[in-house]
Amino acid sequence: MPISLEEILETIRMTEVEHFDIRTVTMGINIKDCASDDLNKLKSNIYEKLMRIGSEHVASARKVESDYGLSIANKRIAVTPLSIAADGFHEEDYVEIARVMDKASDELGIDYLGGFSALVQKGWSMGELNLIKAIPEALSVTKHVCSSINVATTKAGINMDAVKLMGKIIKQTAAKTADKDAIGCAKLVVFANVPEDNPFIAGAFHGVSEPDVVVNVGLSGPGVILRAVREAPDNMDFADLSDRIRRMAFKITRAGEFIGKKVASLQNVPFGIVDISLAPTPMPGDSVADILRAMGLEDVGAAGTTAALALLNDSVKRGGLMASSNVGGMSGAFIPVSEDYGMIQAVKKGHIPIEKLEAMTCVCSVGLDMIAIPGDTSEQVISGVIADECALGIMNNKTTAVRIIPAPGKNVGDSVTFGGLLGEAPIMSVSKLDNIIFINRGGRFPAPVKGINN
Amino acid sequence: MPKYDETEVRNLAKEAIKQLGSQADPETIERVVKAALAKIEKTAETPRPPIELQHKTGTRIIITAFGKNQVGILAGLTDILARNKCDVLDLTQKILQEFFTIMLLVDISKSEHEFEKIKDAVIARGEELNLKVVVQHEAIFNTMHRI
């Protein structure tokens, strides 16, 4: 059946009016083979491999954009968690490696590079501990490098020593980048049950079981889903509403997978996965919060918000799974505050507190994402927030994360501005009740019964 | 052949002597070191498949143009296509009030020009006619709208 004018116009409306684009094509590169006990050799191995393998990534993405008229917002690279490729180094060595990664990113023309990472859910080696301690400096002296630390899994439980340390590291990162509204914290995420093929920043890294090189793709299509929901009459029931979302998710997933496969094949690299998370942008109309409002809520934060998000998330998965056999990564709606226009407005109006956001993270893909809190929040409180999200993650066997920005010198009523896709975040209030004894206990929070499933 | 400095070769020889133990004699050591160097070289030189950007993306493109209706839109667009030896396979147009929309399915296989060049030419012609023109390979529509 030939393509009709209506179908063509629908596609063009999606891309031109509703901001449908590909959020990212992320090339995963294994750097395990760059290992060396000589720092200089290691740095040059990593630099050379990135420059060799990534050389055509941006050009290929641009060609595909031009051929198919679909824009690709970011071109990114994810590498093997650095602590695996480079264990046993000193704190300052990791900063130097981060500089080399940043240099390669600049020269390749990519937007972000993920993988300044460590997986420490059960404990750490000296190298991993040093890498974590190097994060504040590494993120303050680089532009493109992003860091993620996995501190919990359903199988291993929660490494509470790491949770405690990450509260401190986040505070230090904020202090080191205080002149830029603590932007370092926007490039640092703490995970539970981290996926190994996630194309989205700041959590992207190239998992140890991945092939040498792979291209993964992430979508951005809240605007398209928003139209599908807005056009639904007020008396449409939930099954039909879900069906509308599902159909639209199918189309955008197909487009995303197609684009990812083209970018991969141009570089003779295998295609990995399409992540069907609906990444919002700070542009009006490209907001997950707006979709929830269009379902019939006065604003996000209203009673029913968590249910609305659950419906959205599940419906998108239904469509996405029908569209592609290669769904992976996070694959659920994102609810970052600073990156979502509707969410920013809701926070400014005082409609949604951090506790409601926490509840919402039980039914969507990430967690407390891009949330700015007062600069005087203690490191123990931040650790407590991380511990709560980890508990949700391991108990519900899902990914959760915390990307939180304790903005130095700022308080509720102020806001931080990062620009671009990172947007702006009004400072949200967070409980200041004392939790020091709880956080200082340390050790390993045992794996939940749910994790012992053999 | 990549050059190895003396220290590297000496270290290699030392390691060979250590590993060979009692079997170490000058001849064997030389053989082992040469074999090791050859192996390193082979690994370093394993070629990566060449990257070709001329990827087959199909020869059918879809041109969509919108703008205020006026005399000569269809003529203008088909003229530039004919000049580029592009074959119009199908077209649909609609006028809603003053607003004109047209879609052309075009085969570019006989053109001596690349997709990019044809795209730029059509967009430029569209601008002369005050039209917003989008040029895309057909495959994206098949992907999104057909199972």
C-alpha cells in the first residue's frame, strides 16, 4: 500500500511541530583492551581507540539526519566503566584520564561521553574508591565527561558505605562547580540496578558484556504522545487512552530503531538497542508533565499523578515492544525536573513536592532526576535521599537513580540554569530532619528476599 | 614495521629467558623474541573494515512542500526535478483554503547527482516560491507507518 499524503503530513507534523527527534545516538566503545599499568600508555590507548572507533560517528549521524529528515539532538559515546579498564590508579590519575576523554570528545565533536563510572554495589577496590574520590575534580575540569556510580542491585543489596560517600561527593562536586550553578552534579548520577546499555546521559556506559563497539539509540517524543492524549475526548476510558498512546509509541519507536540501525550500518558497527524512554526537553509542548495534565489532572502533583504516569509508561512500553525486538536500556518515561517544561512550571507553582516525585519513580524509569535542592543541604540528607531511591529500586527490581543538585548559596525560591537540554531547575525543599546515625551505620544493606529467586 | 626501542626488545628477551628457564640458549631466545614481535605486529595491523559513507539508502525520495497557493508551484518543482533527471512516480496535492500542500514520490536512480545535491536544489527552488520544502528518503515513512 503506498504511503498516503496524510501519513506523510503526520510524520512531518511530528518532527516540525511536535519536537519529535532522536535524543541521542550513543556509540558504546569497549576500552577494556586499553588497560595498562603505565598511566601514560593507558591514556594514549584510550585516546587512540576513541579517535579511531568514533571517527565517523558524528558524520554518520549527520548523514542520516539529512537523508530522513529526522533530527538527532545529541551524538554521544559511552565507554566501559573506567574503573574496569583502569583499576588500581590514584585519584589524580583518574582526573588525568578524564581530561584525555574530554579532549577526544572535543575532537570528535560529540556532545557527551559517559563511562567515568564504577559498579560498587557490593564493595569497592582501591581503584574504584579512588575513581569515586576523583569525581568532583574530574567533572569540574571537563565539559563532556559524565559519571555514574551503581551502588545497589536487587541481587547484591545496597552498599551503604558507597551511599554515604556519594552524598559527600555530590556536595564536593557542587562546590567545585559552584560558579556554574553546580553543573558538575548534572553530569553525575547514582544508580540502583543500572542498565548496561543505556544510551542516555549521565548514566550511559558500555557494559562489560557488550560487544567491542555498538550503537544504541534513545528517543525524545513527549510532544507526539501529548497530541495523541490531547485529541482524546474527556470521556474516553483508560483502555482506549492507553491504546492511543500505544499506537503513537509504536511509530516513534520504529523511527528510532530505523535511525539507530542506519547510523550503525554506516559505520559497520552492530546496532544494539532502542531505549523507548520518552526524554522530554525544556521546550514548551515537549513535556511528560503536560501529557499527565492532558489526561485530566489540573497539574502534576494532583492526586492521581502516579497512576497517570504508570498508564503512560506502560502504554509506551506496549507500543515500543511491538515496534522493535531490540528494546533495552532504561525504557520508561523520564521525569527530570529541569529538563521538562511542564515539570518546571509545576515546581514553581509549588504543585509538586520531592516526596511525590519519589512516589512517581516507583512506576517510571529513572528516579529523582535533575532536582535542585538548597545548597546548605547536608551530605547525610543527600545520602538519605539516595538510600530511599535505592530501596525502591532493589525492592521493586527496577532501575532507580538520583541526580540531585545541591546548588551552593541558593535556597527555595531561587533557581539554577544550565541551558540547552539540561534546562533550569527551581530549588525544591527537602526534609532537613536528622538522619546521621542511620547513614553512619554503613556496611551492606542486605539483598532483599526478592533477589534470592533461584 | 613498527619500530621497537632497545629497552622494549631487551625486556622481551629478559622475559623470554625467564620463561624458558633451562632451555634458554641464544638461538631459542632470538626465535621466541622474533615470534613475539611478529605477533604484536599482526594484532596491531589487523585491519578494521573500511568505513564507507556511500551507503545504499534507496533511490526513492519523498518531497513535501507547503505554502500559500500561487501559479507555478507544480511547474517550478517538476522543472528542477527534470533538470536533475529525477523521475516523478506519483504526486498528491491538496488546497485547503489558501494553503497548498503537495507530495511527490520521486525516483532519483537515473540522476547523476547525489541525494544531497538534489535535496539542496529542490529546497532552493522551494524558497524562491515561498514554500517550506522537506526532502526525505521514502524508507522512513514505510518504517513508521507500515508493519
